Amino acid sequence: MQTQPDKKLLRNKLYVIIFGTNTPAGKYFDVILLWLIVLSTVVVMLESITAFREDYGPWFMWAEYAFTLVFSIEYGLRLWTARKPLGYALSFYGVIDLLSVLPTYLALVITSSQYLMIIRIFRLMRVFRVLKIARFMNEADALWNSLKASRAKIGVFLFAVLNVAVIMGTIMYIVEGGENGFTSIPRSVYWAIVTMTTVGFGDIHPNTDLGQFFSVILMILGYGIIAVPTGIVGVEMIRGNEGASINLSNTHCNNCGLTGHIEGSKFCRHCGSPL
């Protein structure tokens, strides 16, 4: 029977391998894991092709069961070895790791839910940690901070755009009518959104002169609307770069995986674990 010190020693060794990338074993573990993620994603994509599914369906099924078993064991080991299991479970990587194994089990109850396994592609973000590309993670943090700082302005902007879409959709419903495809206000609003975003599916289009006049106005307005969110986020990014006087290190947290801490930090700014 394994003693308590032996279990603790095993747990610490597994922790270094699973969460660390500074050792050969840890790097090999993550590289193998990344390849398994790529292969499992390819299997899901190929299984969605009818010809392949008819010829190799059973092989795809057993391959997926094997991948799910490996990822389930890995997730269990991460929970067992993590310094703060709840911190890992609630972290970005922890949630993605859990979601990557759930679809296979859900497929036993809900048909076609196995295609949700494509979410495993997000696990490839671990490559930034494996290759120690901390600069890219810092740039991602800067973009995310800019988006958060812009959320109020963008929210107001989107609300205004929605109002314009509703108003123009209602006008087109009155002007064009059901005989020209504008059978209801919601369908007319759909047309207004498609037109403003310059997508232009063409499934609905105005036939009257007045309707085409309003369409021209909406299309011109659409070009201006597309540029506004870019400008809002761009301003926040410039502000962030001008105020970035704090130096960030490439240290990553072995508990939650966050990269980019202030130089000299002893604890993770997300989960509080020692660095």
C-alpha cells in the first residue's frame, strides 16, 4: 500500500510534468498533448464528411473514444496535482479542458453533440506556453484590455445601430410591402442589417424607386458604421501603449496558466498562487 509521503512525492512529480515546461519531461508532455489535440480535431472534421463517415465510421468512433479517455485522464490528473484545484477548474484553460471531453459523454444522450468536440482546437493555445512566446500573450492581454475599456462605447454604438436597423426596416416594410419580399418588420430589419454590414445576400431587395433610395442611404451609412468600432478600439490601444510603463515578465502561473506578470511579482495576479 502506498504511503502518504509516496503519494505526495508522486503528486509533485506529476505536477512538474503536467504544469511545467522548464523540464524535458514537461515539454515532451505538452508537445504530445498538442499533437493529440490536433489529431482529435482532424478526426472530428473528417467524421463530418458523409463519404468518410460511411466508410470509416466505426474507426472514427473508436478513435474518439480513445482521445476522450486520454483527455479525461489528463483532466483528472490536472485536478489532482494542481496546487489549487478549484482555481485551475475555473481558469480559462481549466474550463476549455473540461469542455473538450464533455461532448463525447453528451453524445450518448444528445445526437450530433459530438461535433462540439471541435472546441478542443482552443487547447492549442497551450503552444504559447510550451514555446514560451510570452510576448504574444502580452499583446493578447493588451488587445483584451482595449476591448474591455471600449465595451461601454461599443455597447452604446451597437444600440444606436440597432435602432437605425429597426427604423429603416420598418420604413422598408411600409414602402416595399410583402409583394417585394418584405413580408414583416423582423424580416425587413434583417434586410437592413445585411445591407448596413455590406454583406448583401440578395435574397431580399427593393424594387420601388423610393425603396432603392433608402437602400442607397443605408449602404452609405454602412461604410461609416463599419469604421466606428475599429476607431474606438484603436484609441484605447494607443492609450494603453502610452500608459504601458510597467514592465511585464514572461513568467507564467503553473496553477492557472496566466502569462505576463509584473516583473518581480511573487504571486499570480489572477489566482494568487506563488510564481
